[in-house]
Amino acid sequence: MLLFPTESRKKLCKCWSHCLTYNPVAKKYEGEGYQISKTLWRWHQEDDQLATTILAIEEQFASQVLADVPSLSQGQHILLDVEGNTMSAKIPSKPSDSQADQLYSIQQEVIKHSLYITPPHSLIFVNKLSLSGPYQHPLFEGLSQPNSGLHVLQKQSRTNASFLQNEFRLCKLLHTVEMLSPNSSTLKLENRICKELAAINLFKENEWACQRGTSKSDICVNTESYFSLTALKHPSLTAAYVTVLTMSTLYQLPHHAAKILLAGLRSVFAGSKDLLALKESIPHAYNVSSMLPSLPIQHQDQRNPRLVFKPSNSILQTLWGASLERSSAGRDDIESSKGEVSSPGNEGLDRLIAVLCWGGGDSGFPPSPSRRIRS
């Protein structure tokens, strides 16, 4: 029996965005790296290339932190914290050269930490999420206390290591800036660090919400990323989508015919100066999943008379009435057919049209941007 050498599925990764640790004293990344899969290794390399590109752009504007040094006559500088409160601070004269060099060094390190890529795996919390309630945002003073409060992460977890290291280092930089004499440069840099810490807390809040399931089922799918608060904003684009969906659902328009209809709609949009920017929003091929990427679809009981379905756009009133009339006629034909197979899509089409035409305001049902589906 011949044994053929097999290529290893693991590869040593020494990317500075994930696998190495930044040493602020030596000003370089250190570590032995990790053995990871080749697919993940390629992703890490792409993250490094993207971070290098962004870093080069950021360094061009890094000197602006030291540029806005006001005179003594300007009095005070107003700084907004992440909660929207205002804080006043006296501004002395121009900072010394040593402090300016220190601010520039801190600015460079903050830029590196702002390019931090979120970990590919879920964070691991210490407390039990189902018993701890919803996420509680820390106060402005709480941002400077890393990994504290109710939403503490496990320090021993390798998954949390890079996330905690980034948070701890930003908090240390914030304390360093607060010890310097206040001026516009220090306040601007302090505000920048607070924004980075606020972004970290927003990511932690998302992790907390995704892992904190309220369903008794073991399998729970979070569909929040597939829903948005509003439907299509432009009425002409909404009318184009509704027309294609209605023709395909009610009148069994073939897909190749739908492509011709979509091409004609794009030509109509291209001939108008007001609609030219919306031309690329119309897909080239008919596909319900591509035409409904961010529509807030809700489950509605059609037998509930309190729900009123009507579009908020007057442009769609005619199409709306014709669609409901055709859908109702189709259901009457199904009921009188004594068990014949019905066409899929006739039932509930009025709900689909209502969702497409919904623009908020006087619609008969509230928005539902996210929901959880029990399996």
C-alpha cells in the first residue's frame, strides 16, 4: 500500500491584525502566531492588507490632531461625550514640544487600535445571559473601566483575548491623555478614544443580544440582519418592484419575460433625469430574494378586521386595488374548485404588496425590524 503525503490543512499565521500582539514600548508586533486553517489564514491576510491601506490614509491626517491649538482668547473648548452631555474644560496656551510628541505617539497607537478586526467567534461572558436581563450601557465614567460591570468577559478565554487586550489598551491610553494638561489637542484625542470605546461597547451589546435568547427552544435563528425599519423610499422604484412581483406571482410571468420587463423598466429610468440614479437599483434578473433584501416582512392575520392594508403612496393606489381584486378572485376560484391544487403565491399576496408599499405613517401595522424564529 502506497502512502501519499497529504498537505497540511493548518498554516502558521503571523498577521498583526489577529495573531500578534503589539508592544507599545518596542513599537512593533510580537508573538509566535497561531496554527489556523488556510481559509482563515487568507482572511487574515486580507484584513492586514485592508488595515495597511486604511492606516496609510489615517496617517496623512494624524497631524491634524496637533494643528488646532487655539489662542488664550478663545476661552473654553466644548467636548461631547458618548451620551450627548457637554463638558467644559479650560484651554491653556500651546502645549510643549514634549507633550506634542507624546500626543502624536498616542494618536498613532489609537489609529492602530481603531483598525481592530472583531473576533470571528462569539464572545464568552461570565454571567448567565438569560438571567441578567438586557444590555445596560455604561455611563461616561464607566467607559474608562475595562471589562467591568454586569457584562464581564472571561479573561481566561482565548476567544476574548484580542478583544480584551484592545479594550484594556484603549482605557490605558485614555488615562494617559487625561493626565496631560488640557488643551484642544488633548480634548480631541480624548474624544477620539471615547468613541473607540463606545464602539467596543456597541459590539459587546450586539453579542449580548444575540446570545441572550428568550425562546425555550434550543434552536433559535436571529434574523435581525435581514430586516430594516423602512421599505423602499422612492415611490417609482417601489412601483417597479411591485409590478414585477405582481406579474410573476399572479399571472405566472416566466423568468425570461421578467428579465425583459426589468430591462424595460431600467430603460425608462435611464431616460429620466430624476430617476437615472435609481437605474442600478433594479436587478437584471427576477429573483424574490434579490428584490427583497431589506423589506420588513411581518406575519399578519388576514382574518383580523382591525388590520387595514393600504399603501401610503397615492401612486400605488391603482396597482394596489387591482392586486387585491385579482388576489381575492383567485381565492374565490380556489374555494369553489373543490380541492383542486392552488397556485402558490395567491394567498397572502395582499400582505406582500402591503409590505412593499408600506412607508410608515398611516399603515395598519407597526414596523417589525427584527424577530426570532423558533425551529
